[in-house]
Amino acid sequence: MTHRTAIASHRGGAFLWPENSLAAIRGALSLPAEQVEIDIHASADGEPVVMHDATLDRMTDGQGPVRALSWEALSRLRVRGTGGEPVPHLSEALGLVAAAGRVLRLEIKADASGAPYPGLVARSLAVLDAAGWRARTVLMSFEPATVAEAAAAGGFDQLVWLADGRRLRGMRPQDLIAQCRACGATELGVHEAQASEALRDALRAAGLRLSVWAANHAPSIARALRLGVDAMATDDPPLALRLRESGPG
């Protein structure tokens, strides 16, 4: 198969470094993976904060919702396991990725209630455009409205609608294609276990791409490579790189 699956270091490489930290991003950029994947939430004053969870408790020395604190307050918090590194702003993370010339794979999260953050797409666009990096950014969201807002702005490398298992239940490939078209997505992202040849082929016939997350161990990484997905987000990018180089078997 001549198709080459792009490898994205998920949360910067969550098996190797504290996720979504500047240390993780620097570590990911020391590898030849094509993309670095990070997540953002909004601070109380609307700033894009690099964090997977809607709350601070798991990964920082703070507590409560990300959106409850201003960026100034959030910037004083430290990411666990980094030796005292602060919570990153999108601009800081992007500065590292852009300096290395990699593709940024950016997931815009919803708040703890599942609602999109008002203004977060626009604020993120301002950061991307200040660095001239919109065209080198793959923007992703589980929320079709967020994807649609980004599609209306235009200019991204790819726009990805992420479909979790709950949403996939009962949906045929044609239903997923219709949802991608409705929100302007160019790519569908699914859990690795839910990717299939039938889904891949249906998407490609419709001119759409397929990506996966949770390809974190040799069997799932090898399966994603055999499927020839367009991109995989992995917590173990060195393993994914080795398997891609040697062939999935």
C-alpha cells in the first residue's frame, strides 16, 4: 500500500510525558511524527488554554473548571509532573509547533456540560493567524457546530468531526458522510476500534478522509496502519513510527 498514514502525537504523547504540557510538545517535536495533537478549553476571559479536561484537578495543582478562572490566574498554575511548568496558552504551544514546522492537530473542546465555549473558535483563529499557521492546522471537534464555525472561516488544512461511540451507534456510513457535509468537515475521526474498511471506503468514495484516535498499543496501531487511515493520534508515537517504518505486519 502506497498510502502513508500521518502520525500525530496525542496530547503531545501522553504515555511519555505529562499530557498537553510544553514538555510533552517539546518531546513530541524531537520525534519525526508529522503532527502534534493538543486540546483547548476557554478561560473565564475567553483565552484558549491547553488542557484536555474541562476541570483542572487531574493535571494541575488547581481545582475546578478551567472556565472559572481568568487566564492570568490559570497561568500561575503548574502542570503535574513537569517540574513546575505553567499551564500553556495556545500561543505558547503553537510557537513550539510552528518553529519546528509541524502540523498542529487542534481539538476544540466543549465545557463540562458539553456546550461549546462562545467565542473560542474566533479567539483560536486569532492566535493561529498571528503565527500564519491556519493552513498548517487540522481543527477538530466533537461538536458539529464548532466544526461548522471553523468551516465558515475556512483556510484550514483539514476540518475533523469527531464521532464518539454513542453517536456512531445506529449510524450508517452514509449518515456519517451526511453529517460531515452538513458541518463542513473534510475528515471523520473515530475511535480506532470503530474504524473499518467499509467506513474507510465509503468516506473515500465521498471525497472524505478517515482518522482514528486511541491507537496506543502495537495491535491497534498495526490495525490502523493496515486500514491505511489518513491519520492516527497515538499516545505512543515512537512505537507508531517504528511500526510504520517496519510495516504493520
